[in-house]
Amino acid sequence: MTTAKIHINSIEDVKKFVSIVSGCPYDVDITSGRYAIDAKSIMGIFSLDLSKDLDVKIHSDDCGDFLDDIKEFIVG
């Protein structure tokens, strides 16, 4: 499993992020506090507090291409 911290600022960012994640062959989750949602769920992401940084859990160790695709959202 690989993790990253992301920040999504707007509705357009959510749409773009979900579009990228939907193309992944492996599971990707987003956690915020005690909540965990499927990163491929646009409604799930909208249910989170987007003013805070979110933790992404990628259920693959071979996800370098995916991390490159989401680099604009990665913080830290």
C-alpha cells in the first residue's frame, strides 16, 4: 500500500481527481479523520471536508504513474 496527502480545492478539482482515479486498475481510498471513502466516488468525496488535507491510500505498490497523474493534488 502507498499513501499520499492531497488537497482538493474546487468542484472542478474533484471531477478531475475522480476522472484520474477511475482509470486505475487498483483500489484507492481517501480518509479524513474517521471517515474512509472510495476515491472513485464523486459523491463520497463531496461528503468530506474539502477545506482540510486528505489522506489517499493506494492499494498497490506499483503506482508511480498514478502518483505522477495526481501530482498537482499532492501536498507536502
